[in-house]
Amino acid sequence: MSTPYEDFGSLVFGEDEMRERLPKPVYESWKKTVANEGTLDRPTADAIAHAMKRWALENGATHFTHWFQPMTGGTAEKHDAFIEPDAAGNAITRFSGKMLIKGEPDASSFPSGGLRATFEARGYTYWDVTSPVFIREDVLCIPTVFVSYNGEALDKKEPLLNALQALNKAATKVVNLLGDHEVKNCSVSVGLEQEYFLIDREYYEKRLDLKLTGRTLFGMPATKGQELDDHYFGSIPPRVKEFMKDVNEQLWKLGIYAKTEHNEVAPAQFELAPIFSDANIAVDQNQLTMDILRKTAEKHGFACLLHEKPFDKINGSGKHNNYSIVTDNGQNLFDPGKKPADNIRFLLFICAFIKAVDEYSVLLRLSASCPGNDHRLGANEAPPAIISIYLGSYIEDILYSLYSEKPKEKEKKTDTVFAPLTTLAYMPHDNTDRNRTSPVAFTGNKFEFRMLGSSMSAAFANTVLSSIMAESLNEISAELEGIKYLSDIREKALDICRSIIHKHKRILFSGDGYSDEWVKEAERRGLPNVHSFIEAIEVLKDKKVIHMFESLGVYTAKELDANRKIMEEQYDRTMDIEIRTMIEMTRKDVLPAMTAEYDFYHSKDGKDAPAFIGTRTKQLKDLIDSTYSGIDELTKIWKDANGKPEDYETGKEIYDKAVPMMEKVRASIDRYEEIASREFFKLPLYEDMLFSL
């Protein structure tokens, strides 16, 4: 009997499997295609498809699908059986190179932002050869990009691939200019930590808000929350441990290095973290991870909540995006290395990142935004909505000392010029305490982007990070090109670092990102403070943003406009569902419970009744009136907002007026829940959901 470790990657048609099953010329052709040094011809594609089909059938697959990631943020698939009739009507299995490389799922109902009209709704999927094929639930899944008839990106994968290629070219060029000519390619390495909640499914099924919106639209905090810190890193409940074991075994079979699991801070909250991998693969694998978490939870009698803030007054859930750049010979460009020349390269890449984040902070904020994350950013264990970078005192002191140095006079350059920087070679990996309030933190040899929401695809965030970094590095290489001597190039690199720190030091902040003082200080520094997802979307109209993406070949202006429209629509529709759900639950669950409890106490009120009866009767009457009037006002605001001509105007009206009214209604219902008898108020409470595991 095999162990889970022996089954690792058993459901992945990866490089080892291809090397074993394919003729050498076919395998070599595929390798060149992956390296972007060639394309697959039809006979080669047919050979790969045949080997892939045989492997899939051996592993119990009956269907295949082009697995893609539309702009909904999730994944999509249409299954086709391998079986079909031959000319004589006999059943055969067939899978050709054409079927492998290209599909036509139509998929016209996915959001396109105007890129596809009804009369030209055809959509195509094309095999992404850089992400391995896998089997999921007896279906051979082929990772693909999804494009329109005219070639516009209709998904989140193609722009990510474009951005990674732009970053590859930009980073490789800078590394070569600094003297390391052996490096031919640079790739982005990403580690995605996934937080989630588990609750008993019976409670989930009784809460319409959890089923339709992913979060509780009202609910009084339990008398015990996370204040004792007794759940965090505590003993994992046996039922949850069995669930995690099941999840791990599925992930390992799919070649996903699920490494770490533990209780998170909030009750019923947990975290799963994999080992770093190539950014494109990491994004694909995170989508699989979320799907496996949800489906496995149901199998174990749980509901897995991936919403950023399913419960009020306790920690929400994020998806920390750990980002680094690695050369094809294994050098991490955010690691200081062991030689002075490496130190200079390290400082230059750190400064390039600082420049990129400061110049595109609102775009980066958008990349971590969704309706659910509006409830989390700036709350417990989440970074604030104001973008800043935390470097740690060690690196920050070096950069400021570099910035304060006077430029050296022209003289003969030798490597001894860089001697003061050799101490970087001995930089401790954890060079300072971790700042959990920082949106972007340097953590030894990577930057941790902490803002990303737990339910979100990580594709757009890594598209933005890689694009802005590519532009920053391109501007740096333009300054380094044409300089003849390597020592002069390195001295120029230090001058560039000094200039970047001088211009962009405002983005560096080491203090408490949750404090009111930081909000004032950020305003003084001129840092943007974008409060909501709907407001952040407007950055896609920025001419600088459009030019950046177009110049790098990541998005066209038309594609960006489509993405903006889709995001606006996403906000409107999400909030529309939340508002209608709150109205329905209030009218069908809450107000009847309030009224029944009021009738109970009112019937017992009289001159000889205890004072408590009269007090409670009045409390209930006031709460019924405030709840009813609040819902009535919310309904009017919602209808008025939907009368606006543009999605952005509707979304802004909802955020400015409907969201505050929802909070008022919630406050009334929560005050009722605080005093309600279980005989009347029958919805599961926080204490039921969070402490039943």
C-alpha cells in the first residue's frame, strides 16, 4: 500500500511523466515551447495528446476539459468524453493534438466588459504549456488561456503570463548589465498562504446570508472571542485534523506542496501554506486549493468559508502573497548574496520595488480589492488600505545611509569602492521583528503582500506586481545602458538607488499601520488612502496605468476598460445580493421573531407585572421600529442606486449610502440578538458556529 508521499504528483502529467512517455524529439520540442523558443507542430501535438490520453485513462479519467480562469475570479470547465464512435459505429477513445491545444467552449455568459457582443460571442481556449496538466475528479484538466474571437484576453491567466514575460526580460537585462551574463531568464516565485473558516454545515444551511453572500450580515459576537489567544497555534480539533489530512492527500496527488497547517487567530479559523513555486503555477494551484477546501469540507460535514470577513468583531481571512524574483541558476534577486557585487544588485532590485510600489500604490491596492475585502482591510490582523512598505530597520538603515552619502568624485573605480556594503552578505534572514500592520513587508528574501483577500484569485495581484516591477527595472536599465566599464555601471547603480530613496522614501513606514496617527502622517506624506474597492477601480482610467500596461504588452487599453467595467459590475451585483439577502432575512426571520417575542412580553405586561417585563416590552418595540424603518430606508436607497445610468455611479451610491444603512440595520438586529430568547430567535448564533468544532 502506497503512502501519501509516494503518491505525490501521481495525478499530474508533469515533466517526469512526459520524459518517460514521449519520444525524445517530441519531449525536446515541448521543452523548447515551454522556454518560448519554439512552437508545437501538429505531429508533435498529436504525439503528446496520445501519451496524455493513455496516461489519463490509466488513472481512471473518462473526460477532458480546458480548465480556464474567466474574469469572475474563479475557474471554469466544460467536460468532453474521450469516447466517441468510429466509422463503423464502434466505441473508441480519441484525443488529438488539436483537441489538446485549442478548444471552443463558447462560454458567452461570462463577463466580458463589452469585449464580446452577442453576435460575436465565440471564445477560444489555448493550452498553457507552462502549467502542468492534471486529473481532478476523473477529468483530465488542461490549463488554458481564454480569449475572444479577436484575440482579447477574457481571463486572468493571459495577462499574468504577459506580465511574467515582461518581468523576465526586464530583470534579466538588469542582471546582465550588472555583470552576470550567465543568467538567461528570471522568473517570479510566489507562495500563497490561504486562510479560511470551518463551521458545521448544519449551521451554514440555516443561515441564508452565509449561503448567498459568504458572510453573516448580522450577528452578535459571542461572549468569548479571540481575546484569550487560545485558539491560535493550538491543538487542531480531531475532526478538523481528519479534514486537513484528506485535503493534504488530494493536494499532494496534484503535485501541490502543501507544507504548513495550523489554527489561526480567530475561533474556527485555520491556515494552509504551500512551498513557493513559479507564479503562474502557484496561482493555478491556489485555485485548486480553494476548490478542494470547499468540497472536502462538505464531505466532512463542514462548510468552508473563504470570505474575507465572515464574522464581525474577529479576524478576517487573507491570502498573503509572498513574492520574489529568481534567476535560472537559482539566485534570489531579493537576497543580498555573499559578494559586494551581489549586494549592489540586491539594493538595486529592492529600490526598483520601492519605486514601483510608490508610483502605482493605488493600482496595487486595487489588485487586492474585492467587495469582501472592504470589510477586512484595516481591521484586526489585516493591513490598512494605505499602501506602505516595511523593510525592517537593518535594510532601511543601509538605504538611508546610502542616500545620505555624498556622490563620490570621478576617480578610478575598483571593487574596493563597494566594501562598505559587504556587511549585507551576513544579513540575518529575520533581520528585524515582523510588522503585521504593513501591507507590503520585506521578510528576508521576499516581499510579503499581505492585502490580498482570501476568496480572491491571486492572478491580478501578481500581474500588477510583475508589471510595475518590470517597468521600474526597464527604466533602471535605460540609465545603465551605454556605460562602458563594469565598475562605472555599479557606481551608477548606487546613484540610482540614492535617487530612488530620495524620491520615494515616503512609501517606507515601520510604525503601527492601524494607528490614527499613521492616517494623518500618510496624508502629510501625500500617500493615497483609497477606502473602498469601488473607488480603487477608477485607477484603471489613469493614463499612466494604461500606458504602463500597453507598453509592456500586458493589457490593451480596450482590455483594461473591459476589466474596469467588469469590476464595477462585480461590486454592484455582489452588493445587490447582500442588500436583498438582508432585506429577506430581516422580513422573514428577524422581524417575525422580534414580533413574537414582543407579543409574549406584551401579553404579560400589566400593573402587577415585574418591571423587567415592561422594560423588555419597550426595548422590543423600539427595536422593531428601528429595524423596520431601517430596512424600509435601505430598500429605497437600493432602488434609487439601481436607477443610476452607470455601474460606477450605482456602486458609489451603494458604498456611500446603502452600506452605512446596512450597518445601522445590523446594529438594531444585533441589539435584539443580545437580548433575544432562543425560543423566538432561531438562527444559529456566533457561539454556535464558532465553538462547535
